[in-house]
Amino acid sequence: MFNSLSEKLELAFKNIKGQARINELNIANTIKDIRRALVDADVNYKIAKEFTDRVKEKALGANVLIAVSPGQTMVKIVQDELTQLMGGVESEFNINGNPAIILIAGLQGSGKTTFSGKLANYLKTKKGKSPLLVAADVYRPAAIDQLEVLGAQIDVSVYSERENKEVVSIVQNAIKEAKSTNKNVIIIDTAGRLAVDELMMTEVAKIKAAIKPQEILFVVDSMTGQDAVNTAAVFNERLDFSGVVLTKLDGDSRGGAALSIKYTVDKPIKFASNGEKMDSLDVFYPDRMAQRILGMGDIVSLVEKAQEQFDEKESARLQKKIRKNQFDFEDFKTQLQQIKKMGNIKDLIGMIPGVGKQLKDVDVNDDSFKGIEAMINSMTLQERRNPDIINPNRKLRIAKGAGKDIAELNAFIKQFEQMKGMMKMMNKMPNGMQSMMGKR
């Protein structure tokens, strides 16, 4: 999402790198380039101007340590200011209540219904809640159908009344249903329009007044940039929502919505969503997003995703095999499957510092491992568990079965042997494998 902005900020910092100290003269072009980069990213000019004024004030007032270059100081100041611009800290999400009621609002096409399903899945799997999805869009039967399909995917009940056009009564009946079936969170997917209109605003305001939700989340399509920010301001005047959800962050958006919306409506961004998978929803951390914008990666989120898939018994088993240099293709395949469960591959790789920008034009997706898996699947169980027995005849059969040529198979086996050697070497280092395998 932020590739273009990241590149332009990196170029801006080059003006100050190599300078002995920061002063009015050498900082002028850097500040101008940062402001231009923000405006190009669809950030409102007034916000970009105020942002760069604060950066300049702090940079000129900073006592630059001898050990830290002006360039590093400038990056740190911009990182801190980006973090503050997007909210500063993670925002609390209120799911207290019996049941807790969450009202979802936004324009048609912003990703409301998909987000509702993702939120239900998040609350069920990460927070141990028992959610009920409520189809409160009485204008589009397809919206009810979509919510029911999503509910079936994540095994969450969906409440709907297809013949009833009174939205407030539908929602009130859903609350009764939730209480009678011991559901402790209700997620209400309301109707959207292609543009803001009075009917929609009045309807969602009536729902709010009738049920007094713990959270009102406004869903923003990140692809629409500054238009999304303006729409959020109109909604906030009527609804006084509690938080923002940024969707479609995996698209080709410039980042203006993420950078401008907190400043404009003074409401926190609570979740970030990308892709169609029901588990592709993240709590929004302003500091981590600032790091990613500046090409620093997001190791904390990467480790958290890995730990969600972490199996202590499996880790102990693998560590034992690695110690004995017995790591085989069966183990490797298991690890690939664990990585795929963590989420979008390109997004995960982008969390590694310095790697994201190098992959901006590379097509890395969930199919990237298919060739490797095909080669492993083409092996017999005995070959997977005893790689040393794979002779030239076996290689020919494996390559043919996987639809690969022998050179690809040989390259893969060579890389596998190199990886085994590295693992063996790490195992000899104090606490080397323990830290790699997730031991805490």
C-alpha cells in the first residue's frame, strides 16, 4: 500500500544523510520533499504542511548525539510524527456488555459485509466470544446472502428477517435472539449507499438511538483516499462513531486515508483489513504502520502471527530432529503449511525490514510454494523421510510426477541441504535454535 510513499520518503532523507549536523539550510529540501511525498500520497495539503512544520521544528531543536547521524535523527522524528498522525497508540476495542453490540456503517462497496464476517471470526477465534451476525441491509437481498455465506465459512450464526423492512425492529429482535441463545457479541451489518444520502444517515442514526451500541465502526475503503476521509467526516457528524476500519489495504492505494483520517475526524483507526480471507484482519498499531512506511518492516507483527501457529510439541519434535540432523522433506512440508496459515505471503515478507521495497514488483502469492509442494508430494513417504536415498533414477521419476524439469528438482534439493546445514550450525550456537523455534 505505501510503496510509492516509502520510496519518496527514502529519497527525501538522502538530502540530509552525510551532513555533519542539521540546520535551516540543509533541511529545507528534505522538508519540501517530505511534504510533496505526503501530498502525492493523497494527504490533504493542510495536514501535510502542519506535519512537516512539526518535523522541522523538532529537527532544528534536536540535540544530535555524536553517535547518531542527522539522517538517522530525521528518520526517527518522521517515524514519531507519523505514529502520532495515525493515532499514537493502539486503541481499545470495547466488547463489554451482555451482549456487546457493534454497529458497522459505511458506503456500499467499502467492504462492510466482509469486515463484519472477519470481525466475527476474530472475536470468536482470538477473544473466545460467541458472536451473532445481523443482516440489517433490507434493500439488497444479495447482502443478506453474502453475510450468510460468510457466516457458514466461519461457523457463526446469522440473524435475518427477509420480509421485514423495519430495520430497528430487526435489530431489536436480533438482540432478543442473542440473549436467548447465549451469544455475547452482536455485529450489525447495516445498509450502504453509493454516496451519502439522508435516508441512510437517518436509518443508521435510528438504529444507534434504539440499541446504544458499545462500538460504532465506520468502514473506509483505503483505495478511495481523500474521498474516504471526507465521507468519514460527514458520517461522524451524524453518528459520532467510535472508530475507523481501513479495508483493501492490499490494493494499489496511496495511503492518504490511513494518514489523514485520525487527524480529520479525531477518531482512532481500530482495525486494518486486506484480502478476502476471513483471518486477514489485524488490530491497527500506529507505531508499526509508521515503521512499515519507512521501510523498517514489522517484526513484532510477524512474530505474533508465527506464534499464533506455534505448536510447542511440534516445535520440540522438530528441534530434536534438527539436533540429530534428521530434518527431512516431510518436516519441511509441514513448515510450509504453517507459514501459509499465517496469512498473505507477500504481506508477511514485507514485514521483514528492508525486504518489502525489493519485492514491490515481484509477484509473490499463496501459490508461490506450489512447485515445491508438488516436488515433495511426488516423492514416496520413504524418500521424504530419507532424502539421502534419492538417486538419479528417483529424481527423474519425482521431477516427472511434479511436472518439473530435473534442474529445478536438483536446485531445490541443493537448497534444502544448505538449509539443513544452516540449521545444524545454528543448533550449535547457544540458544540459537531455541530462539528460532519460538522458545520463550
